[in-house]
Amino acid sequence: MEINVGVLALQGAVSEHYHHLRRCGAEARKVKRPLDLEGLSGLIIPGGESTAIGYLMRETGLDRAVVEKSRQGMALFGTCAGLALLASEVEDGAANQPNLGLMKVRVRRNAFGRQRESFETMVNVEKWEKPLLGVFIRAPVITEASAEVQVMARLEEGIIAARQGNMLVTSFHPELVDDLTMHHYFLTLCES
Ligand code: GLN
């Protein structure tokens, strides 16, 4: 059976996720309004600017709709800005920074510095056979996680990949590398 997965398409790295999902064999859909969530098993919240995405989610009503669908079992995958949007606590966020508060973690935005401090490094995900190339662009990290959060990878600065039930987050951008492992992993969460 095909899995229907959406990519939140308000701002940020939308088409890269969309193409990765297609390459994994999933039925992908761009989500711009609450109605687009119907029938989805999972949703990716991409990287971009968390403040901008958050405001647009609020404006379109997608903030409440995503929380509601998540409570009904829809899986979520937040990359970079998407991680900040899913977190329950954001350090040094913009005033009135909107976030969905679904994942019980504290996030520090831009934890590695500014745009020109962007970098790539191999990431070892716990229990995975092979490391994955991580692209970090003004990336956030998780500085604190509650007991129900499973830490999947970390660097010196903090946690960079984690899972809570069927919610997955990464500080880095798996959609920007030619490696589908993280997207395949997310699809297993969408199926369960
Ligand atoms: N620093 C950005 C933010 O917090 C995220 C950057 C990114 O998604 N590449 O919105």
C-alpha cells in the first residue's frame, strides 16, 4: 500500500523533501492549508525560517490542524526550523515565536552560529550501521529532552536527532544529501 505523506509548503526546503519522498516510493503532497492534511499518515515540516513558517501556520490555521492530526496519530518529521517548530520550548526565539509544542524538548536556535558557520559532518545515528552526512545550516540543537524522547544522535553542542513516539526531528537537512535513509526511517513511523 502506498503511504501518503505531506510536506508543509509555506516556506523553506519544500521540493527537496517532496522529491526524496517520491524517490522512497511514497505518495507525496504539498500542504498549504488544513484541508490538504486529509488522509495523510505523516507530515514533514521543513527547514527554512521557523518564525516565518510559524506565522504562516497560524495565519492559515495549520498550527491547530497539525496538532489535532498529530493527536489522531499522524507522524511528524521536523528538520532544522521544523525541529524548532515542534519543540515545547525555544530559547532565544523571536518575540511571540509560534511553536506547536508537541515534542518535549528545549531547543536552542542557531546553536552553531550564523549562515557562514554552516558545515557538513558525518553523523552517527545510534544503532544504525552506517553514518549519514549531516548538512547544518544555522542549525538548532536540543539542549534538554524529557524521558520519553529517544536520543538518536548528538554532537558536542547538543542533541541533533531524536524521536518521541511517531515524531522525528533532526537539526540537519537529510533532504539535501543523496541518501534516503532518514526518509525511509520516517516512512516506517508513518506506517506504524
Ligand atoms: N535558524 C533557523 C530558524 O530557527 C533554521 C535554519 C534552517 O532551517 N536551515 O528558523
